[in-house]
Amino acid sequence: MQLDDLYRQVIMDHYQHPRNQGRIEGDALSIDMKNPTCGDEITLQLQIEDNIVKDVRFKGVGCSISMASASMMTEAIKGKTVEEALILSEEFRKMMKGEEVDDEELGDLESLAGVSKFPARIKCATLAWHAFERSAK
């Protein structure tokens, strides 16, 4: 199995079996965002306590890239401090621009690196990340 095939499997697994999908009951920051280019939509909810992302959930409709990216993001930022999660978000954005990044820091998110070769899809991959940044700042 080649690396590209493995990455495709990771993306499709998150798309078909999204993690942290749903709504947070109780107090939570919430933001709705839409990618006007393709129509992907996401509602992201964050529960932050003592500067730590205690819970993060999303609901959305969109392509496999946007929904898989949202699923992977929720797994990646849950339990991190807001600052750590924002640094991870910056690393993800760099990867989407095709810049050098710390592969170990990104983990499964690296499976989305190939999206950087398709500029029209970058907005799909970064939709959930934009929502997180707007909510957290």
C-alpha cells in the first residue's frame, strides 16, 4: 500500500465515521461558517474551561475533505490549551500553503497535505479551522 492510498483511507474513514459530530449540551461557544465557493457548511461548538478545549463538536454538510478535516481537527484540539490548538491551526494552514511543517505535530492531519496541490479544495480543508480560530480568539 502506498502512502497516498493510506492517506485516502484515513480521510475516507473520518468522512464516513466522523468523530465528535453532534452538539454540546449546555454552555458552548458556537459559530456557523460557510464556504461560498462550494456551499460546504459547518457549525462548530467549543467548550473551553480553564483555557483548555474540554469539548468540541461539529455538524455540517459538505465534501469529504471538509468533513474529514473537521473530524480530524476535533480530535487534534480536544484536551489542548487554546494556545496549543491555535499553534496547531497555524501549522495546518502552513501545510495547506505547501510550506514546511512539523510532521509529528500534525499526526493524522498530514493525510490532508495533498489538498495543498488543489487550491480550490484548500478552503474546504480549512473551513473548520477558520471556525475554530474565530471562536477561540
